Amino acid sequence: MDQLNNRGATRNQTSVAFVLGTTSTYTTTVTSECVIDGVFGTTLGAQTNTASPTTDAATGAAFVPLTDNQATVLVWGITLGGAIALCQGSIEATQVGVTTTAGAFLKAPQFPNLPDDFCPIAYNLVRTAPSASDFTPGTSSWTATGITCSVAKNISVLPARPRIV
């Protein structure tokens, strides 16, 4: 039975060196090598200041905007067909921040359910301050005033929960 432990596994085989851009873009410097349910997916080559997805790959709908004093987690992935995809986790209230400084987490946002053809490669957390404009993943700038984005964490598999430190 030990030989069946990794059967049907989904795993990112290499760090794509994922980073957020200065607007609503992202960059990777390494070609992806994903295995989805035991099947090698189509690779995605390095991306430079590429537009972020504007719809949630899990729901097919537009992302839910964050308003003042909220946080969410975004999971970046590669589909079996080799396309970048993005899924939004739960939206949670944060402590009230100070003007353009986002407040601390009250509760970590939860990872979203992921589509069957999705291999996670990175995730990042987003928080909004009291004076921030609404933040919509895929269209709002990662560096807008009042928006705090964590450095993207490159991953091989999705961890049990987002790290908020």
C-alpha cells in the first residue's frame, strides 16, 4: 500500500520564481513543470510583466473586490493546458488600520477550493487600509496607496494554511 501514497498527486516540480509586478502584472523567470493528478501539464515559459487574470479560475466569475480593512489570499497556478490561473480565497476583516496603513490580521484568510486542472505555484496575501480604494485582484495595482501585498510565496504544493508572518 505504501506505493500508492503519491498516486494522483498534484505538485509543482520547480519554483518559477514568481513575483508581483508594480501594477496588476506578474513575472516569472523559470518555465513551469507541473504535475496535475499524476499527469504532466503543458509548461508555461517565463513571463515578464504579464497581465494578471481578471476572473477566478475556481468560480469563473469576476473577483470580489476588497473594501476597507479586509484581507484575502490569492493562489496562483498553472492549468493542465499551460495557462496562468488565479483563485481568490476567503475575505476576512482585519484590525482597523491607520489611514494608508493596513491593520493586522484578525484571522488568516482561507485558501479557496481549486479546480481539478490547476497546479498551485505561488500565493500572496492582500490587505486594505481604511483610506484605500476598493482592491480587485487582476485589475487593481499591487502597489496602490493603502494596499499591502505580501511577497509571493513560491510553493511546490499548497500548504495547510496561508502563512501570515
